Amino acid sequence: ARAAARRFPAGQLQRPRPGTAGHDNDDGEPSTKVPRFSTPGITGAAAQLRQLLAESGDRLLTMPCCGDALTAKLVLQAGFELTFLSGFSLSAYRGHPDTGLVSYGEVLDTATQVVEALGGRIPVICDADTGYGGPVNVKRTMRGLVRAGCAGILLEDQENPKRCGHTKGKRVVERAEAEARLRAAVDARDELRASGQGDLVILARTDSRATHSLEEAIERCRRFMEIGADMTFLEAPRDTAEMRRYCSEVPGMKLANMLEGGDTPILTLEELQSIGYKLAAYPLSLLSAGIKAQQEVLRHLKSGRIDQVQGLLLPFAETRRVVGFEEYGDEAERYRF
């Protein structure tokens, strides 16, 4: 764990190289090239993610979160290096709040669709809530997400039914139960590796800052790293002082949850990196922006202002491109008869 902390110190942000996805091309327009973060000899989604974490050195990785296959495609096409399947967004796209209503089977189904949409071009970490039951359920969840093609898993210490970490009413299990869940996940990861069936990067989350104290949350994160987590996530620190204390007192890589309107201050990428974070997750940005845009279109349609709708829409050709018609056409052309 301490070695991992030394390997990813805080430092200066590095901009993408010209010609890579997400960097402007020679004409000043965003590049449409899609990144592939893999090299010969490195196989599997988790290996792809581990390589990205290692090769990015001290650079903070920006991680917009998706909720379905379409939003995953948008993240990919925008040139980001990885994404996270958000439990809040996944629940919302299935018509539910993030209150533990969505099942393991539904999450596995969406994760499979997201992985297919990404086509192995960037890795996805899946929000697996509490693991959908006891420790044995956690191991089954790990195996299922490996088969689906996920690169990582987030596992938390809330009671069932869990809920969004920035809402009232959440409760966490005792340390012993939280640690048993994580041990099961670590055992499943090690068993998968040993049998050659795969791997998952494990992000261990605690919500005990809100229910107990910052000291309890920091201690849980330390224990999670000792048990074998690859990274920790202390949910909802209340100010930059708490964020700095967490990053200075807990070894290993850490995730910052930049939930707009939540309990944690929204900081710049430079600030997050200087504090000591490795990943900056944006769990609701796409969901919230999509809801706002669709509500505006619906208001215009309801009032009969059809002329106001057109300026809010993408050109039809761009819509077709985003959802994959061009890619489908190119592939179909290979089999013309």
C-alpha cells in the first residue's frame, strides 16, 4: 500500500499529447480519434486499467460516469481514458432512485451492455453497492462482473438497502461486517487470478464520515488497504481540510467524488491532484445535464413552441453518428454480396 502511495504522488497535470483523443487537432477542433489504452502482452480489462493507473504516473485521471450504454459511448467519444458505471445514474435510467431498488441482475445486465458499447477501448469500473448480499454474494458479484468485462468494482460499507452517499438516512455496517465483505472480494479476485479467469481492481468505499466521524472513516480506509483493496473512496468529506487529512493519512490511491450539489466541495483538477487524489469521478454530470436538456425540450413541445426545439437538437447526422450508424455501415459493407 505504501509503495502504491509513493508510485502516485501529487504533481502537475499533464495535457494529452497532440493527435491523441481529447486533444485539439491541427485545425483547433477536438480530435475524434478514440483512445486504446493497451499494449501487446497486456490482456484483460483489469490489466488495461492497472496499466493506465501505472503509466499515468502522478497525473490525476478525470472519470465522467455513465449510466447506460449510450452515455458510456459519449464518454468514449469525448476522449476520456476510463469511465465508471454509476449506481445513481444506472438506477435513474431504470426509473428508480438510488435506494437499493436495483438488483444484481439488473446491474450485471447494464454492465454487459456498457462493456459491449465500449468495445474494449477504455476500461469501466462498476458500482456494485454492497455486493448484493453477504460475503458469498460479494464473491458471486465479482465473478459476474469479470465475465461481463468490467475492469474494476466499487464495494461499500452501507447497510442494505443502501442509498446515495449524499442523502439522508444512510447507515453503515459494523467494521467486522465491512471487512468481511472486502475479504470476500479480495479472495474472489485472487481466486480468479489464480485460475486464469480474470481480475478486478477493487475500490473500497466507506460512508462512515456521515454516520460516525472522519476518524472512523479514515481508520476504515486504512483497514481496507491492509486487507487488499487497490484503492479507497472516503465518501462525502465536508471540506478541503478533511480531504487533505484523508489523503495524507491513508496510503494508496484515492478517488474523489465530485457530485455537484453534494456535501463535498467541487474543486479544480489541479486542486484535487495537489491534495493527493488519483481519480476524479463525476457521477451525475451527464445524468443531470441530460435531464435538464430534455425537460427544456418537453416544455417547448408542451407549449407548442416547436420552432424553439430545433435549436436545442443535434443535427440528425450527428445523432446517427453518436449512436453508431456509421460504424455499423462500415462493418456491413465488408459483407456486401
